Amino acid sequence: MYKILVINPGATSTKLSLFEDEKEVISESIEHSVSEIENCKTIMDQLPFRKKCVEDFLKRYNISINELDAIAARGGILPPMKSGTYQVNEDMVNYLKTKTRVEHASNLAAVIAFEISKNSSKGLPVFITDPISVDEFIPEARISGIPQLERHSLFHALNMKIVARFAAKELNKEYEKCNFVIAHLGGGISVGAQRKGLMIDVNNATDEGPFSSQRTGELPMGDLAKWIFKNMHSYSKNDVKSTFVGKGGLFAYLKTASLKDALKLAEKDEYAKLIVEAMAYQVSKEIGGMAAILGGDLDAIILTGGMAHSDYFVELIKRRIDKLGVVMVYPGAYEMEGLALGALRALEQLEDTKIWEGENIL
């Protein structure tokens, strides 16, 4: 039996779990105060109190560092890389500390894990699995329409990859031989085409694809350009950004980012009903496009993420796409399982563990 500590920092919390093989035996989500967060100028300034949370967790449950077989950490904002499980080394830690392009709480995970692993007397491996920067695009997927702008692969890789593994197991098929269209329906929406284990195309969940609870998704470019020029003197750069990511989508139309609240409004308000149905419509359209990329050769269409908890919303999508293939639903997020199972596959040598080789690894 392998014991695996899982570390997953979020914006205002740190999720910690202990797995024994595939079973999660201890789980906590530790909330951080606003003052703790705001007193830190950078993400790495949070390292001391985030690390202490992990150390306190181990003490609280009488877990010795020497009884652990691995630490599984959330992958940070790294350069584009293939999916899979990577062993964390000094070079990766230094990149996350000093070179990463985006300040994000996930950058802390591997750094914390690597520092804690040094307290082990037996050499404790640290792994990351399927970070957000996973890039497996085919060449055609990178072309945007003008040579100055290239499409980039940024999506909910960890959750989408693990539910694809769940689906393959449920279908009694090999993961690497399956073709899936996977839709992660959360605060951002990612819809991707996965061919034989590789995500060959996916919408960027920040500025492409369907609108979501707080993001606009794709917008009509001509009208967008006019809007920006019209408002360029009254909006700051951050104002413009938050209009598209943070205050867009459901929130822009209905003043709520909660699908649950939007559905309550839709029971009495035709406009709210239209907006909810339009979001499902856009998700369905994106799924259809990804199915076409796979030539219609699908093992299943997978719906996951927080909004997949809503049977009503799922049905709005299924009624448009169920003729394309089997629809499988995995509501919520499975990040902790994804990290733990990635480390477990590495420990059991069920897949080759990748080694971080710097910034140009594709």
C-alpha cells in the first residue's frame, strides 16, 4: 500500500488529502483569512504560512513524513508541456519561484512539497500531474486567423484528463485508445477533443468558447473592437479584463454567477430562461465542433465540472448532442483524485514518469 500526501492550493484555501493507494482517507480544506492573503505582495510571499498549514496537517493526524511514499502537488503555471506525471526537481521549483508568467496559487504546490520532502530520511519523490499548461495541439489548432496571434492550450487539464480515465475504465477500454469530447463546466468552460490520450484541440477557457458563469467566451470581433475604442478613455486595462473575465457571462446578464440562482430566476423569468438556455446552446455547439475534429469517431462525450451537478442544465445539453455518441456525466471536480492517481501510476510504474527538462520541453 502506498501513502500519498496531496497538496492543492487555491486562491483563498489549501486543500490537503492523504490517500492510501486509490482511497482518500483524510481530507481537509483550510481557509485563509483575507488579511493573510492581502499582506503578501506576491504569491511566493505566501509560502511560509501555506507550508505551515501542510506541516500542521501532518502533525494533526500523526502522519510522519517518513511513512509517506510520495507527495502529489498541483502543477503550477509552467511552460507548455505534454500531459502525464512529472517528477519535481530543483529546476522546476526555481522556475515556479522566479520565472512563471502568471501569479497563481497553484505555483506554490510543488515548491511546498519539494521543501517538505527534504525532511524525509528515505528520499521522498514529489510529482505533479496534468498542469493547466498541458499542450498537445495539432498544428491546425494553433492557427487563429492572423499570424500575429497564435491559439494557446490553457484548459482544465487535471480534471478533464482524470474523468477521461474514469470513462475509459467504465467503458472497459484502454485510455490511450479512446476518443472523447470532454466538457468541463465550471467558472470557466473548457471543451476539448481528446484523441488517443492527447488533447488535440480545446478552447481557451479564459477567452474562447462558450460563455460561462463569469466569462464571456468568444465575442463578435468587429463589435468588440468598436466597444474598446469607444471606451478606451473611461476603462482601465483591468476594467476591460474584468468585463470579459469576472463580470461576463451569466453575471453580466443576470447579476449572479450562480447557475443555481439563475435556474431559480428562469422558473419565472423568460429572459433568465433564455440566457441559461443560450449557455447550454453554446456548450452544445462547441461539443459538436470538437466531435467534427475527431471525425465523429467518439467513444463518449463527457460532461464534468460544477455545473454538471444540475440535471436540468445537463439535459439542455444532452438533447442537442446525444445523437453524436454516448454521454457520460461526472459532476464536480476530481483534482485531488487526479493528483493522487497520477502519483500512484508513477509509483507502480504503470506509466513512464516524465522528468522536467526546462522551458523548451515540447
